[in-house]
Amino acid sequence: MTNKLYYENVYQSIFVATVTKSEDDYIVLSETAFYPTGGGQPCDTGTINGILVSNVEEVDGEIRHYMNDYISVGSKVEGIIDWEKRFDHMQQHAGQHILTAAFEELYGYETISFHLGSEKITIDLNVENISSTELEKVEQLANQIILEQRKIETKWVSKEEVNQYPLRKILSVEENIRLVIIPEFDYNGCGGTHPQNTGEVQAITILGTERQKKKTRVEFVCGQRVRKQIHNKTNVVSKLTSLLHAPQNELETAALRLIDRNKTLEKEIKILKDNILQFEAQDLLKDAIKVADHRVVQASFADKSLQELQTIARNVLAFDSEVNVLFVSEINGKLQFLCQREKSIINMKNLAQSILPVINGRGGGNEKQAQGGGESKTITSEALLTMLLHQLK
């Protein structure tokens, strides 16, 4: 075995090696079957002598196996790869090669980045828009290549030999060049793990696209992840069928009907709330008090938002533009206040600024209307309202 074992013998999940370097959080082995993170592909995980390997990275030419336990230099160890994860990565990475090549062959769209996540895979293409028809044709071609069970070859070549192959993109290295080849379809420099033929990828499904500045991000899954996606979506459809009391082919209609009904109800609720706030404004106006030479409509509320305070104040002033409005509300553990007038001579901005230090608050406004909020730790809403009224004397 060599340190390139992880490149070539991708089906080997158990191996024996010697520890050549041991640090507090990682070890280096004489040979390894663990694939390190790189090229858009996550690392393998598994165990070494029963100890969990949480991460594998290639740093300064050595492959570091990160672990939570110490193994001394010279120890013989047994490594076991998490085969389910390894094969999943093989399926996804080979599927990415196939899908990328399909985009290029049919439409000339170049893949400029690739990410293999734990649930989904994405590639970014150098095109701003892709039609649904194009996506469908690309997916069809990709799955046809899978169905043909074409061989996936790997070759180590020299810089001079590279020119013999129609590579899909410029290589990022000039030595230790490894090609992954699907004959007559895809030729690409890659160090990732792949199965022996396209049939092992099983299937490719495009899930959707997203605009990324001047690029298009394509989200897809391959292999067993396709089955998982279908299973999850079937469960969701089953639950929606039950909740909406509609068969699968009528779910969209049922959902749109429910959305329209909710919009209607929201409008009705808003109208009712506005009516309630109007009645509340009339009641408050009846209880207006006189402070010095000023008529004041004042109230302390619980759980009313600043928007509701503003609506009530507008209603009050619509009924009587000569009064001054002072409201305080305690909501979600905070105090909010509103000072508003129409024809009165009181400077509401100055009035609001006078109480902000008491609640360690912030606020703003103008001569006619000012509002703000702050802490309720040191004063109650009733006491803050009393302080506002006192400023009018």
C-alpha cells in the first residue's frame, strides 16, 4: 500500500498501517485508505483501533487523521472506513462529473465550482439563466450515461501525456496528475473517489436552480440520495393529502384555495381590529383629562404594539384635533411610548426626550409626533405615563 491508496482502491474499507507521527489531536499513518477533504469532496470518516476519526486533511504533504485519543508512534493500527458514507461520496462525485459533462455537451455551460454537502450537491454554472427544458434534457442525458454503465477509468499521467486527452478544464497541477475518464464523454483531472462504472451512480435528479449573481447554482442528488428524496417527498405529500383532504393531483388547487381563504380572513381580521381601535379611541376621548391648560387623552396599555398605539392616536385626533395624546405600552418586557398632537402647541419631541434617560431608551420624531422605547426594569408603564403628564405642568 502507498499514501495514494485512498485514490485507487476505493472499495477497500479495512486496512492495517503503522503510526508514523502522533500529535495531541491527530496521527499520520504509513499508509491510509481514508480520503482527505479536497476538491469539493468531504473526507472519509470511520475508526482507527476503534477510535472515531472525525476529520481527515492533507497538510504539508501528510494525511492527518484527527481523533480524540492518543496512539503512540510505531503502533500497528487497524483502520475501518465508514463504507456507507464512502460509497455515497463516490456516487455523488461521479454523478457530478456526469451532470457537468452533460451541461457542457448539450449547451456549453461550464461548471466553475462544486460542493458536495451531507444532503445535496451543487454546481455553479457560468450562465445567468437555464430553462426548465434545458434542465430536463441535461438530466435525461446524464441518466442515459448511467444506464449505459460506462466504465469510469483513472489514470496517472505526466504533464506531456495530458495533451492526448480532451480535458474539460485546465488542470490545477503540473505533477502527480490523475485523470478520471468516462470514455467518449468526460475527461477530467480529479483526485476524488469514484465507482468503477456509471451504473453504480444509479440515478441523478435535479432538484432546482438558484440565481447567484451572474451564475446559476444547480442543486441535485445522486444514487441513494434520490431514493431518500423520493421517500421524504412521498411522506410530505401523504401528510398534505390528509391535511388538505385532497388527492395528490389536486393538492396545488387545494393549497391555493386555502391561501386565498387565509388572505380573505386576514383582511376581515384587519377590518375588525381597525373598528375595535376606533371604538377604543372614542372611549379614551371621553375620559380626556386636563393638565394645566392642556386637554390630554392618556392611557397605559399591556401588549399593544407601537403600530397599534399610532392607529389609536390617529383615530383620537381624527375625532378631536385639539387634544394631546400620550400613550405607554409594556410589551415583550419592553416599554414603548407615543406622544402625538395636531393643533396643540406642545413640542412632542422635547417631551419624549425628557423621559428617554429613565428607561435607557431610544426614540425620535418631530414637534407633532414622537415615539420610542426602552427598558421596563426600573419603572412601570403607569409610572412612565405619570412622568409624561408631569412634564406638561
